[in-house]
Amino acid sequence: MDAERLIGVSRHALAGSAEALDVIAEACQAQALAQAIGNQLALRGPQELRAEARELGEAGGRGCGPPDQPGLCPGGIRAGQLSGVRDPGGALTRLGELLGEVGIALVAVACATDEEGLYWQCIEAIDAADESSDRVGGMLRRLSAREREGGRRFEGAG
């Protein structure tokens, strides 16, 4: 499945998350997706993005600990379905939006809980989403600068 479609599925799932643990699971899904997109762009993306894409892959991997934690992602990790990143700019823009939405949802959970463990889990997930979002922003700035310099829009990264 293409990156933009997977991001759309994740955004929809996050929007439908009513319970705190569902939000955390979706935050982990988003981080796994950031990791997969970063890894994909590091291998097959535009040359100018490959170093930052590796950093995004690493940042995404630090998101929520082991993704195979029982009960964390009952339907499995969606990022495993990633087949490619056709439009790096579009995918990164949408990934940045998803990570922002994840951060907002996690703040809401952290503010609403009285459980210290859940609170700190949210804080760590917020930090991870913020780090991934920073990497995405850097990659988008690089793409934008390239386009302003008269370069063509990047095509087909996978």
C-alpha cells in the first residue's frame, strides 16, 4: 500500500480512538509508519533526502518500544504494508500532519489521566512524535528549497 494511503488509514484510526490505550496504540502505529517511510526514502528516495530519511527511520524506531507488545496493536503494524512512496513531498506533508494529530491526541490523554505510568508513557510518545515531526519538517524544507532552485518535483521513490 502506498505511503499516503497508509497515512490516511492511520489518521482515520486515530480519529476513531476513544480510549487512552487506543490513542497510544495509534501513536505507535504512526511512529512505525514514520520509521518505514524514512527507511524507504533512505533506500529509494531522492538523493538529497537520504541522510535525513535515515534519521527519520531511526527516530520512528524510538517511538513506542517494541511494536510487538501484546495488545498494543491488535491488528498488527500497518507500516508492514508499505509498498512505496510515490510522492515524497505529499507523503511527508501528510506524515507531518499525522504526527501533529498524534501529539495533540497524546496531550489530551496525558491531561486527562490520573495514572502516573500512563502520563509518562504519553510524554515519551509526545517526545518521539515531536522528534519525528522535526525530521519530516527538515526533509520538507529541503524539498521546497530544491523546487525553488528550479529543480523538478521529485517523482517515484518506490
